[in-house]
Amino acid sequence: MRISVFRRAHFNAAHRIYNPKWSDEENRRVFGPCAHTNFHGHNYELVVKITGEVNPDTGYVMDINKLKQIIKTEIEDRFDHKNLNLDVPEMQGLIPTAEHICFTIWKILRAHIDEKLDLSVRLYETPRNFVEYPA
């Protein structure tokens, strides 16, 4: 039996969405207020989905407490109250859009979750705007 388990998490982070190859004017035209030179922030909501076979010995797809700890140490501690442009090494060289943040989180988590389990990450930048990987 394949089933999915979910874990929600939260972090606050600042960023500036801009392309360093462009002028400030072009960045403002394309990214609007998100390109403000003094950054802006979001209260990100994260939903991690793990899908796999239920282990007959434990009844778990994955121990949710283990997943909770992985998310805490690998994501929340790394991203919470950070400037994504400056403080998170994995974001260096990326425009810190929700798409790039989501994929970066997925890559970090993938390294800590058994390959036999499917992993999906949904990231809410606002209550109405969210991205998901894989799509």
C-alpha cells in the first residue's frame, strides 16, 4: 500500500529578486517592488510530502518525528530569519524566486530522505502564491 505523509513547517526570510546582469531600471520593470535594493521579506509556509510503501513492521511510510527533525535542522535552521541573497550558501548565484527556493529545499531534503521514498515540496510565499517541486 502506497500512502503519503505530510509535514508543515514555517520560516521567515528576506530576499531581493533581481538579475545582477540588468540595470536597476530593468530589474524594477521586470520584478517590481520585489527588486527593491533594501530587500523585503515573507513568512514562508512549507509542506513536505513523503510517499511510499507502509513498512509492515512500523506501520510508517516514514517516522514523522525523523522528518520533523530533518526539516528543522536542514531547512528551518538554515533559512529562518536569514537574507536568502546573502546568508544561505545554497542560494548563491540564484535569483531567490519561490521556484528556486523550493527546488533548493527539495535538493537539501532529498539528500536526507531514503531514495525509495518519493519527495515533494510545496512552498507558500503568500497564502495565495505557492510553488511545488516536482510539479
